[in-house]
Amino acid sequence: MKLKIVFTVCAAMFAASLGIAPAADLKFSLSRKTLSQKSTQDTGGIVKSRVEARDIVYSIVVESTSLRDIENITIEYNIYYEVPENPIDKAPVKTLAGKHTINKLPSYKKVEFDTDSIAMKETRTVESRTSLGVTRTASAQIKDKIVGNVIRAYNAEGKLLGEYINPSGTDTKFDWKKP
């Protein structure tokens, strides 16, 4: 056990002396924030509907666990989301691709930035009909949803420093789009 720890520390020190930041030297975290929310209702007639529209962004935190400062990091992200046209058909997947540059990430420090915003919508429709004293209702819900996130960090030479994939397999399920 001690030999493994000593080897890991020596390898990290050697890599740090060369200015190399291995993939394990970056940690990523992601949280969703709502920028604005608007709700409208149509209660007239047989069909009643309610539409909620939200603009959301993701806050991405990149944390260094390196012994040295890491310079010229390019963060690229893809956020995959479904925008259904109706409640029956398979929803097409859209991609929000973006990029952020970090000039210098100090040792054991964090940098936080927000992605571009995504407009999400949820529509609930209820139809009620009364015939011969019996009321029949039918409802449908159409809701946009996030289906995956991929974040990749590159150094100035284009070498991959680290990546975050949620849920796992998202990177192989959807095509990566360069921002």
C-alpha cells in the first residue's frame, strides 16, 4: 500500500515538473439554474391548456487538483435536450454546444461559469366533453427535457485534460458538436 502511494506521489511530482496536467487533475460539477419562468393558461371552451416556459442555464464548476497551475484551458460542452412536437412521436434531440476559455486555473482552486441559456417548455392540455350526462376527459402533456451533458477540457495543444459525462454513455449515444 505504501509503495503505491509513494509511486503515485512521485509520478504526480514528475508530471508537475514537466508542466503536464493529467486528466485526473480536473474535477467538474454541474448545476441547473432557472433564469426566468412564465406560465400562461387558456381555460375557455372544451380544451383547457397550461403552458410553462423556462429559460435555464447550467453552472459549470472546474476545479484543479493539480500541484501546479494549469494554463490555457478550453472547456467545451454539449447539452442534449428533447423537444417533442406531440405526446406520441419520438422527440428529436437538439444540442446546445458552447465553449469557455480559462487563462489560468490556480492549483487547488475553482472556476465557475454559466452556459448559454436553453428555452424549455411544458404544455398540459385537458379536454372535457359531456354527453348524455357522462363526462369524458382526456389529457396530454408535452415536456422538453434534458437528456445528457458532456463537458471536455483541452489544453492549448488540443490534448484532452478531462471530461464529465452525465449520464454515462451520453458521449456515444449522441454526436459531439464542436462549438
